[in-house]
Amino acid sequence: MALKPRLIEEYHVFLASPSDMDPERQAVRRFFDEYNRHTASSHGIRFIVIDYENYATAGIGQPQELITGQTLEKYRDSLALVVGLMGQRFGSPTGTHESGTKEEFEWALNSYPNGRQLLATSLFMCSAIALVSGIEAIYRR
């Protein structure tokens, strides 16, 4: 019998936060890894978490413009959720915004004024358990 590949629809989740939120960023990644294995796969979908650490590379130009182009704009058509995390720091100024995190979140809110709705949520300093509970609540709507 020939193998038949499964077709899986991929959606992207952008993770916006300053660098002091690493444990919470890891919690978001773990949540989507588990969600993909236990729930999404049975529906033929998968959520890929994208962020500046893993999806943006150095180049010529303003750092935040490179991040936005290599993440948010590149995955615009399949971007389902933007998760903004805030802790003790607001982030570093970009030249046009108070922080890269704010610029990323504003991009998400302003990029879909008509038609498809992008779900954008902001979660402030919280435990990993509360963070995962918040994301689960969003996906149960």
C-alpha cells in the first residue's frame, strides 16, 4: 500500500516581547507544541510560533524593520495570533516607537483593518501557568 501524506494547514503565531520574558516565551512555545500534538493535529492544522530570535536574521537597515519584514510581513497571510508579553522592561526604542514590542503589536492591530480579523492579545507579567491558561481561553472562544 502506498503512503499517503496528510495535508496540514499551517498558521503562525507571532510572539512579541522584550528580552526579559524568556521563561514566558518558552511557556508559549511549549503550549503550542503540546496543543499541536494533542488537539490541532486531529483537525489537520498546526500553529508555528515565530519570533525575532528564531526567524529574523541580521541585515542592512533598521533592526526593527528587518524583524517586521522577516516575521510579521513574511507570514501575514497565515498569521492567526499575535501574543504580546510584558514584564519589567518595555523594550528598546526603535526610532519610530517606544519599543520594538510596541511597534510589532501596533503593526498587528493596524494591518487588518478590513476583512480577516487577526487576534491580538497582550499578556503582562504572570506565571507560566497563568500564561498558558490565558492562551487556552483565547482558543476556546
